[in-house]
Amino acid sequence: MPVTEPFYCIGVSYKKADAALRGRFSITSRSIPFLLEEAKSKGVRSLVLSSTCNRTELYAQAPNAAVLVALLCKHSKGTEDDFNTAGITLEGTAAISHLFHVGTGLDSQILGDFEIISQLKKSFKVSKKNNMLSPFMERMFNAVIQASKRIKTETELSSGATSVSYVSVRYMLDNITDLDNKKIVLFGLGKIGRNTCENLVKHTKNTSITLINRTRERAEQLGGKFDIEVKDYAALPVEIRKADVLVVATGAEKPTIAKSLIHTNKPLLILDLSMPKNVNPNVLELPNVKLLHLDELSKMSDETLMARKKHVPQAESIIAETISEFNQWLETRKFTPALVAVKKLMEDIQQQELEAHRKKNPSLDPNAALVVSERLIQKLTNRMATHLRESTNTGESVKALKTLFNVTADE
């Protein structure tokens, strides 16, 4: 069916909102089905929500942008005043272009960080499962996935190991003397936590890494994979006392690490890779503690990131080509219902004529007549489709087709 509702993107990202503000707009996976259900009641036809450490954005076909902003604020801790300060509202081609840039890593806080596409795929599946994905948006998201794959394989935009998790390990390597012999505690094993653990194992020779997670089973799975020590959640204060570095990557909605948990006088570096922030700023009241959040880490570019910028024009070209193909499909959808109606009319006439000729000429070969008439219908349909595709005014051409054949088409 042709698009009848405008396409919007609304949300907040690292470009205009700091970590604290992004944290207020963060939406948990548990809340998303409730947001989607309410969206249906508000006349929103199709909606995909993406909530990551760098952004919370809604991509939707909706009556207007205001209904989307209201939904975002209701299901998060953000307010409309907050949104007016740091939010974005894009419509139509601008919204489509933005989605392509997000999904292909060009809008990532770290250029070329492709973790976002896997998160978008999950959000895409949740919306489809909840019957909140229109054919228009399903085709568009598949086009974004296709563009992302092409950019990965045809360019070097993602060359080198660079992501939030890698940058955190790179920071340790560059700023901590004798890192291989330091005690590192990794608390929280979400995607970033797991990736950080893998990067630690890959890029250091440290054998003093301890994993702690609220669910010990998940920690043991990862610990067994890399032969790393695992401790119970209750042991966190004791392990922090031994640590030189504490990496926090939990999905908790409120801070889990505070000054009261830290009982050590030796230097302690805390890297908070969580969104919302999971380390209380009061830890900085301790003179031995240094705290960095992923926002600060993401600004620390290295040669890999600089090299990636050379490949942006090629990636932009792939995006433009994919969007052009998507727009061609969109144009086709404008006349498809009318073309289907005309073909159905011709098939009805075909059946009537074949039946009439069978009565007049019993020796008529019905199969041969059917083949000939079907080929004729297909050729006529193809000619009409070609004309409509090449028309400079598709709307007027579709209207003329309906008038000529006296058909109506569901739109």
C-alpha cells in the first residue's frame, strides 16, 4: 500500500544531549511493548524504537511528530522541556537519510562503529512481532541493513578495532603503566561489557581480570570461555578494594557504584560504559579515584578513526544509491494497486470470453487459449507498468488508468 502517513524520526543523541540527559530518555526493553501498544491507540501505524548508550530515537509513520514526543516522554524519565532543549525532529527524506546514516555507522559517536545495526535489527524484530511494522518501514529497514553490509564489505570504514569497548581498553593501554600486571574488575556483562572483556583478552596479557555480574551464570559462561576468574555480586566491595581498574557496564537504571562501596586508598580508575550512568559522581570526592564516562572516552580519537574518515565519501555514495533504489520501489507502490485492479479486470474478462468461446466452439483447446490470453494480459500489464514507471507525473497517469478501465484501487 502507498504511504499515507508521514515518516518521522524523533529522539535525542550524543550530538545535542550529554550522558545525563540521554540517560533520562533511555527506555528499557521491558517498556518497549507497552510503548508500542499505546502508540497503536494514538493512531501510529508503524514504529521502531532504538535505545542505546548514544541515542534514543523513534522511527515512525504517525499522524504528527508531537504524538511521538509525548510517547517518548511518557515511557522514559525525560520531559518535553528536555526534548525541546536537546531533541531532534526530522520528517520525510531528512528522516530517511538520518536512519541510513545511523544504521551504517556514519552517525555513530565513534565513526564506523557498526554495533548499532545489530541493535536496530533487534528493535525491528520487536516491532514486527507486535504488528507495528508497515511494508514501507520493513522495506526501508531492510534497505538500511543492505547498505550497512555493502559499506562493511566494499569500504574500509570499519577497518581496525574501534568501538566504545575497544577505546576503553585503548585508554587503559595508553594511560596505565604495566597494565598487564594490574588488577581489573569488570562489573556488568551486557554487550559492551562482553566486548570489553574480549578486547582486554585480545589486546593485553593481563591474567588478573575478575568478572562480576548480578546473574553469576552469565559471568561464568564468559569467564569459562576466556579462563577468567568469576566472583559473586556480593563480593563486589571486596574486589573493588583490590582493583586498580573498575569497568562498569551494567544495564541498571540507577547508579550501582557509589563512594560508600570504595574502601581503598590506592589509585583507582573507574570507566563507566553504562547508559544511563551507573557510577555516582560522589566517587570523585575520594582523592584516589579517577572517573571517566563513555562520552569522554569516545572523544579520544586515534589514528584508526582518522583513517576511517577517508572512506566516508564512498560510504555516502552507497547510501545514496540504496536510497535511490528504495525511492524507485516507493514510486512503484504508488501505481501497483491500480495496476493490480486493471489486471484483475482483464482476468475476469478473460474467463468470460473463454467460457463463451467454449460454448460456441466445443473443439477449442482450452489450455492453449488460456496460455495465449495470459501472455497477452502479461504483455499489456508490463507495458502499462513501464509507462507508469517512466511517467513524469505518476499520480495523473494512475488517475487516467483508473478512469480508462473504470476501476477502483485500495490505497
